[in-house]
Amino acid sequence: MDLVKNTLNGIRQLNAAFYEAAQKHLDILTKPPGSLGRLEEFARRLVAITENKSPVLDKKVVFTFAGDHGVVHEGVSAYPKEVTAQMVFNFLRGGAGINVLARHAGAEVIVIDIGVDYDFGEIEGLMKMKVVRGTKNFLKGPAMTREEAIKCLEVGIELAKGYATKGYRIFGTGDMGIGNTTPSSAIASVLTGRPVSEVTGKGTGISDDSLKRKIKVIEDGIRLNKPDDADAIDVLSKVGGAEIGGIAGLILGAASNRIPVVIDGLISTAGACIAYCIEPKTRDYMFAAHNSVEVGHKVMLEKMGLKPILDLDLRLGEGTGAALAIMLIEAGLRIYREMATFGEAGVSDEIVN
């Protein structure tokens, strides 16, 4: 827990002076003030996060955390849990959606086994940081112990610190875990206070009857475990997942190292919500990549006051939305760094009344 506490102590509020400096520069570029909308917002935030008036995004990485979930035994997913390990192999071969979009964005993909119920042995490219071999079925009791939940946070923190030291400038979050929309919806319900039925969707594409079953499983699991909505680590341990905890820890670690972090879909946003409830200042370091079709996603974004960048009806996870959003964030920075000023271009900046 000392690692978590020390990390929290390192998270600072953003300095408004850097926002102001960025805005002054944006306002002398060859365009009407504010005419590039949110691209200008992205640039301002990058300057403030990094405390660098000319930041760069030359090293980008998406972390895809993988973990299994005991609650899949309750029929909450359209796919069997074996698909988690199979998709990990697909990530490592470079054949998944996240691999394609990360290559397009010029970002690396780091795959972390934080909780897969499978022994991968010696396999190149996989970061083996396993905390649990799948969570327990939270319909029978807590998904994890508090100690396991804290260890998941520590895994994410350690990754953030390590990759910040290596010079990476922006992180994206991703996930893989059959059944993980169920714990994510449980977290959304507990931390936002919204009924389970209002934050639970069809995940991988389950039937209407299966959705009803999924909602009841979550309601019963919350009733049984009684997660404390004032203690995000308690919520994570009782109804969460290992990959969700890893994502939460990565966000805490990113904020303490002044690294912007781009949040993917429902599962990543559940991790973000855990991080936010542990330390609300983390919000300023997050970019919400998109608004997915999962109903609980929007609810958690609203709780944190985050406005999604894209709305493309995505629901794959893996970090795919994060990879897409990184390209737009970088576009905003390129405008800030490369666009000519009025003086450089010899263009009048006077407005005619």
C-alpha cells in the first residue's frame, strides 16, 4: 500500500499558467480564435499536463490488460472464458483490432497478463504480472481480496513509472477479459448510484433474456458483497476485475508522472472511475477516447466530467478507441507546434468590424 500512497502524494493539480501560455500561442496562429475547437483544447491540456510549452508525443503506447472473471459461470457472456487466452495470443501475433489501429497511430501495444486463468509459459512479448488466475465469482463472494485489488493497482503504477522513465509521452488503456462488462457495470452502478438496469448493456452481444440474467447477477452480487461506495478499493475488490485494477493503477501512475492517459471504453472507464474516486485530481490527466454503445460508459464519463472525443458506436475494447483518439490528440498538438503564426506568415491578425 506504500506504493499507492506515495503515488497519490505525487499527483498535483494542473497549473493554470500553462493553460494560459498555451492559449496565448494558439491565439496568434493563422486562424480565427478557437476555430479548431477541441483540437485546441487537446493542445492546451497537453501543455498543462506536461508543464512543457512545446511538448512532443514521439513515444506512444497502449497497455492492454488481460484477466478472467469467475462470474462468467453465470452465463453473462456470449463467449467462453477460454477466448481471453486465445485473444492474448492474437495480440502477441499482431492480428487483433488494437494491433492494427495502434500501428496506424504509431503506438506500441504492451499486453499484460494480470489475471488470466491460463499458464502462458515462456512467451515472447507478454508481460507476466499475474495477480490472480481469474477473479472469483462475485455472486458467491468477493471477486478478490483487498490485498489482491491493491496489488492490481500496484501493477499499473509500476508500469506507468517504468514507461515514463523510458521516455513514453502518452499512454492508452485497453483490456481483454471475457465477462468483464459485468464487473464494469457493477462498478458503474455502485460508484454512480445508478440502478444496475441503467448501466448494464449486452456486452459481446448477448440475448435479451441473457441481459436480464446479467442484470440480476449484478444486483445480487452487489447485495451480497455490499461494496462501500466511499471506498473505491473496496468496490474493486468485491465486484471488480484484475484488469480493471491494473488500468486504475496505470492512471494513478500516469498522473503522478505527468503523463496524459487516453481512456478507452466501458472497462477502461470503470478503471478510470476507480482511479478518480481514489484521487479526483486524476481527471485532469485523462482524455476520454470515445462514447461506446455500452450504456454504463456514458454514465461514468458524466460522473468524472469527461467529454468523449469520438462517438463511433464502438464496443470492442482492447484499447481500439484509445488508439484512434491518440491520433486526434496528436493532431491538436501538431497544430499547436507547426502552424504558422500571423507574424511568421505575414498575415494581418486585425479583425474588421
